[in-house]
Amino acid sequence: MNVIIQILRRDGRDQEPYRQSFEIHPPLAATVSWALGELNARLPLVDVDGKAARHIAWNCGCRQKTCGVCAMVINGRPMPACSAFIEDLTVRKNTVSVEPLSKFPVVRDLVVDTTILEEKMLEAGAFLSGAPGIERTRDGRLMEISRCMLCGCCFEVCPNCLPNGPFIGPAAMHGALRAALQEQAASHRKRILRNAREKGGWLCSRALSCQAVCPAGIPVTGTLASL
Ligand code: SF4
Ligand code: SF4
Ligand code: FES
């Protein structure tokens, strides 16, 4: 089966976006990550109109849905490219649309700058005052929220997450809870939780779109209940 990969591209920061399409012939179980790698291996790379194209900038890391760096918007939904199977994306049509996450500054093509997620983590006060409490590291909740890979998919879909807004968002709430669960000093633990409630829990409208797209399957409901 021939599939068209349509990519929303930018040549650099603050450059105008444009769409460019490429034809691929995916094998069984091919992912969008596979497709981007295959396109970039072509010399020269030519689009569907026969025009020479610049190779595609995108972030690739673990290729097993663990590091989160390959998150992008695929057929309108944020997800890691390495777990986006082309056969699932082409049930109704043979075109797959690929765009960068929209709430982060685009560096080039599909590469975005997700520094805002780390800034939100700092705003949440998600850090320890000293060494972590070892006896707490087997806590089931801690293991669950530790799966967060800061991919940004939740930030993309959450109606309340805005780069300059007051809401810290689900990833920072998980981070704050993670810090609170490991913090040994009771006063600092209380401070983290109060901060996460005021800048997170109280501003969350509980639509749960973040939970629906989280590739790590972390339930925000559990974190909200623990703040
Ligand atoms: S909570 Fe889930 S969707 Fe959000 S950054 Fe972490 S892994 Fe990604
Ligand atoms: S439940 Fe809704 S408002 Fe709350 S963090 Fe998730 S997407 Fe955002
Ligand atoms: S490359 Fe690590 S999640 Fe996709």
C-alpha cells in the first residue's frame, strides 16, 4: 500500500509554516518514526510533486515509547512517533498528517523546544530539600507517576495549559507529587503539595483529555486525589 505522509514544516524559528507530502511504502508494523527515518535516508529526498526537499528535522531517542522526545501531532492527536503505527492511522484514508506539537516554539520542522515543561516543574516546586527517603521508593503511586517522560502530549490537549498561563499542567503535578512522596522534611513536603494544589489541582477542570492521550498511561485522577 502506498501512503502519503504530509508534514507541516518550518525552515527555522519564526519561519512561515508550509506543508510538504512524501510517498512511502511501509512494511507491516511500520511507525511514523520508521517513515521519517526512511525518508531521511533517501538521497536525494523528493516530494510527491517531484521537487527536491530538505531532509526532515525531528527528534528521535529510544524508539520504544520511553523517552518522549519524538512526540508530535499525528492525524490531529499528540503521540510519540515511535508508537504511531501507520496501519492504524490509515484505516479510513491513505494520508497521514504529521505536525509539531503546537504549544511549544518550533525549532525546525517537527522539533520543538519543550523547556516550558521544565519551567512548570520549577513553578510547581517539584524538587527535594535533601536526599530522597529510601523507604518510600517502592510506593506504587510513585512508580506510576515516575513513568512520565515529559513528552508534552498532555500539555498539547489540555485546554488550561498555556505557555504563559498560571496552570502548571498534569506533568508538573505528577512531578510535584513525585517530589512530595520522596521528601523527608515534613514542612517542605507540605509546601510542595500546597503549591501543586494552588497552581495545579484547583485550576484543573477535570476534563481528563490529558489522561486520554498520555502514552505512559498515567491517570491524572490519581494525582489530583493525592495533592
Ligand atoms: S503525563 Fe503523560 S502525556 Fe504528560 S508529559 Fe508525562 S508522559 Fe507525557
Ligand atoms: S484533567 Fe483536563 S484540565 Fe486537568 S490537567 Fe487534564 S486536560 Fe488539563
Ligand atoms: S523515541 Fe523515545 S518515545 Fe519515541
